[in-house]
Amino acid sequence: MSDPVKAPIQLEAISKCYRIFQNPQDRFKQALLDRFHGVLGKKTANQYYREHWALRDVSFELQPGEAVGILGRNGAGKSTLLQIIAGTLEPTSGSVKTSGRITALLELGSGFNPEFTGRENVFLNAQILGMSREDALTRFDDIASFADIGDFVDQPVKTYSSGMMMRLAFAVQTAVEPKVLIVDEALSVGDMFFQAKCMARISKLVDSGVALLFVSHDISVVRQLCHRAVLLNGGAVQAIGAAAAVSDEYVKYQLQDRNRSATSQEGPEAPESVNVPLKSGDIIPDSFADLVFGQDAFEQRASFNRTGNGNAHIVNVQMLRRDKPASDYEFNDEALVRIVIRTHMPLQNLNVSLKIRTLQGSDVVFFDTRLQHEMNRCYQAAALYCFDWKINLPLLHGNYALACGLAHPPEKPGDDWHFVDIVPHAYEFRVAPRQGGMIDGFVTLPAELEIRCVEEFKGIVCE
């Protein structure tokens, strides 16, 4: 019987504590006190610092060929964790077990000697990562071609722009056949074409069995690239699981932060509860009785990562095909998506949005009342409103979900949105394969095509 594949990274209860001193004198006093303790073998209660725990008891495994995203607010401990895994930082407690070659893009220019040329730094980094000079020479042309910095490869790195430095670093780190690749926001400095090329190479490496740890604030990239995700909050693991679910949890924290910020500026805190369903005692006209069909299922789905300030809430979301509730559609079918909301106070400048997403969390299509020029309406308090979106579904076959939201746009550029009710998972539906042949990509767009023969070249290209 063959041995099971060993996890290239195993973290067990990793913690990292930093000492925070008020002034340099306290740092000197503490150094003397620590030396005194070491000589006498005992400690006193005196200390001249406070403790800051960047990480607390972080544990998880990374399997071969698995891509794991690391999410969290600024200061959550993401970069500290990656530095510990890469071996550039020691944990205060816990153990890190790694196997195989690990390459890391942590800080722009790390590992490069600014006085050396790009060519010299390629050979230097390759040998640091365990590759022989002969192998580095063999792969140099591929590295230089991928980096695509031209004659600058023979110029000192200190003359490079941040984008050029990142291009060369990424080309080297991914060319040495790592067992684990660690990327920490480094790709954000590249242009969009090089980013796309990097993503394609990362996907190819993962498919070949390379394990990936990826930190990015771009949720869509994490959802697209990663199988699992880890959410850090205050240095501790807040959530771990499928990338789509964990990234939704991260978005919820972001929205809650913005709402707290908006509430502190506006005055008294708004009611916490947004999940207030229609009650049997509510008076609803007979003509609206069908609006609550499927409400129980909606409330169950909507409870996942729902957030908002409570000034209004989404009562129900339905999806109709030929005037009947449906969850199975053909390619380019016409559907009616109905969002029913209930207001708790008079509202103006309310944006109602609808998003179609894959079940893995990739956003596909977006609609909102801004695009429909419907932002000037006034909504009464304690009223029921119905928003009907008639849309076509020229979508790739597969399973999809609807996400809905109510929000107030920023009053001026740079301000935050004020979120009234955000439901990341409101409805699920399926699109069958296109009978005339499957499409490539998530969605096709309406287009006009004109084909004509240019008279001047008629005898050359049209016969």
C-alpha cells in the first residue's frame, strides 16, 4: 500500500506576539530586565511593554494541488502568517511543518539585490531556491520571455519600476517548480494583461499539483482561483471552508464595518434586525397574496451572511417563468425576478440591486435602479413595494444564485455606501445546456454583426 500524500504545509496552533513599547528607553530597560531574568533564572512582575497578538492559535493544512485564499481586514494577521509559513518569521508558539520547495512573493523586490542586473538576480534567486546554475541557464529564456521587460533585464534592478520588478520576481518564483507558491497582494501592481497572464500560470501550476496560498482583497479573484479560504479576524481563524462561503462572510464583515461607520456619523444606531418577515396578522390586499409564495424558503436562504441597518428589508425574492415560479430555465429564456421590500421609515435615493452569481461565488451579471434611472423615487414608511426585473438568461449552462441588496449611494465621492439590507443568497436556479451548441464564457451579450466585402480588395480576398 502506497503512503498517503504528505500535506506540503501543516500549521498547528500558530501564535505570534509582538512587544509594543512606548519609547526607546523602555525597550532598553526591558532588554536589561530580560538579561537579569536569564542570569538569575527568575522573573519579576515588572515589564515595560504591552503585548500585541498578531496571530492566535491558527491551524490548518494545505494539500497538494489545493488553492487556499487568505482573507481578512488590514491588520488581521495575513502577512504575518505568510511570513511564518515562508520561514522569514518565527512564531511565538505552535509548529509549522513544510515539505518541498516553497516560493513566496511577499514584498515587492524581496530577494533582489538592487545593485545587480535583472539577469544576475534571476540566477541569484534561482540558486537561493535550490536550482542549479545549469538549470537556471536552461530556463532563463523562458523566464525573460514571461517577464517581458526587454533590454532592462541587463540593467540594475534599482532602475526598475514596481511593475517591472514584480514581473521578474513572479517569472522566477513560478519557473523553479515549487511545491508551494505563496502570493501576498504582489500582483496588484501589474497591468491587467500581465495579471491575466499570471492568473493563467497560477491556475496551470495548481492543476499540476502545486499548492497555492493566495492573499488578495479582490474577492472575485479569490472565488475564481481558490478552492478553500481562511478568514482571519483579529489574528484568529474566524471561518474556514469553501471559498465562496468564506468570501461572503468576509464581505459581510466589510459591510458591517461600513454600516457602523455610517451609524456613528448619523447618530443613534439603527435597529439590528433586518429579517422581519410578514406576519399572519398583517393586512395584505388579495392582489398581493402571491408575493409571499416561497417566503419561508427565502427567509432560510437569506439568513446566511445577511446584514443591513434595518430601515427596510427584503420580504421575498421570486423568479418566474411564464408567470409561474421556476428554478429551471433554457438558454436565453425570459425570466421575471421579483423583489418585494417593506419599508420601516420614509426613504429616498434608494438603490435596489440584483446580481446573478455562480454557486462558486463569481459575479456574472448586475442590475440596479441606478442603471434604470429610478433613483428619484420617494418611498413611504410601513409600505410594501414590488420590483419586477424582466431579463433574459443567455448564460452558460450550470447552477446560479441571485444576490439582492438595498443601499444608499455615497452623498459625495469618497464616502461609503449605507447598506440597508444585503442578501448574498436569495434564490437558486439552473440553466440547461444550449441546444444549438454550448457557449464559451458565462454570458453572451446582444450584438449587431455586419459582414461586407471591401470593393477595393474584391479580387484578392472575396473570390
